[in-house]
Amino acid sequence: MPTHKVGDLTITAISDGYLHASFDFLANIDPGDAALMQENAGITDHTSIHINCYLVRGGGRTVLIDAGAGGFKQWGGRLKPNLLRAGIQPGAISAILLTHAHPDHVGGLMDAGEAVFPNAELVAHHREVAFWQDDGNLSRAPERSRGNFMVARQAFDGYRARLRTFEDGEVLPGITAMPLPGHTAGHTGYRLDSTDESLLVWGDIVHFPQIQVPRPEVSIAFDQDAALSAATRSRLLDCVAAEQLLIAGMHLGEPGFARIARKNGTFAVAYEE
């Protein structure tokens, strides 16, 4: 499994599997152009979106960032068996940090009404929790999105006694929340710093990295605020390219880790081996 050391921390990309999304969900790009970009990148299954979760070990803690889809809509569902392959029992997870509460990030928290991670504190931005628990937001949501509210609420209810919300700043020693607005109300990245090394887990800044990194104006229907999401993506790409910061993303490919390079006036993904 792809693994990187960041100072005293060990970060492992744990695959939950895949979901699929039609290019009709993308804005500011022709579906044919999107398919060509995937083809040129060597991606044969053009509409597949990989789902990553990240295991962070160090400082006496075993932390998980996001929990995959858990089989919701036949998406993902490989997190738990892949954790076991990595030698991690669900009970060993001490905290789960959420980038946000879409089903492909919280679906793996519950199984048949029971918490999958019985000893884990669930940590999320307070605006994210408030959004999904607001009945007004539920009533205004299109029919196709209402199931998302149910999945998020079940997850929050299942971890109610161990749910901690935050505004900003350090959420665990060496792990700092970074607001990345636009995709959801409380969409959050996590910057990991140890000794003189750093890594940013950037959540859902992209869903199709080979499309949205070189063309950050391309948004997806899952974005709650497409214009803000695109602006956040452009700003962040500029920052991480300038810093040459190692990144991890929930919808990067199976290599799990990458850097962003400037190329011909735009940006490109350079996966880390």
C-alpha cells in the first residue's frame, strides 16, 4: 500500500475502491474533451473515480482520515478489508478526521446500524455537521441528494457520544485543519507537520485529477458552490506547486500521493512512487 514518512508520522493510502460519475456531471468542459484528457493520461476507464482514505500512525495514535463509501450505491466498500490487510483492526483506530460528510467519505463509518470503529473519536468541522443536520437544508435538497443527508446523519448519530467539532487550528498534535471552502459547507483539508516535513490531505479538491488539475475551472455537480470550489482549487494548486508540498487526496489515483508541477503555464499531477 502506498506509504510515506512525514517526520515521525507514517501515512498510508488505504483504497476503498471506486465510484463512477458521468462526464455530464462536469461543468466548463465538453464531455468529449474530458474523455480525451483521460485517454491521453492513459486512463482506460474514463469515468471511474478512485476513493482513498488515509491512515496516520505516530505519536501513540492511529488516525484515519475519512472512511470511504462503505458500499453505498455499490461504491467502494474495500476500506475495512484493506485496513485488515495493513494489520489494523477497526478497534485500533483512535480518531477519524472527516474532510466532509458526503457518502463516499462517511458511508464506511456504519455497518447495519453499528459503528464500525468502536473506539474512535469522530472529528469534523462544525459547519459540516450543522449543514447536514439542518432540516431546512434537507427540505431544499433535490430528491437525488436527500439520501446523502440520511447517510451523514446516521454517521453522526452513530458516533454521537464521541463526536468533536472544531472551527480551525490544530485538531490533533501535528495535524492542523485547513479550510477549503466550496465543495461543501465545511470542507476541510488537514496539514500534517512533523520535524521539518509536511503533507496536505486536501479532500475533494479534485475528483478527476487529470482533468481538474490542468483545468481548475472545471467543476463537478457534487460541489455545493461551484464558483467558490473552483476558486479554492486554483488558489490551492498555486500554493502547493510553489511550496512543492506533498499532497494526498481522496480522489487521486491509487498511488495516493502526488506533487503539483507547473507545466506550460498550467498545472500537472506528478504522482509519487
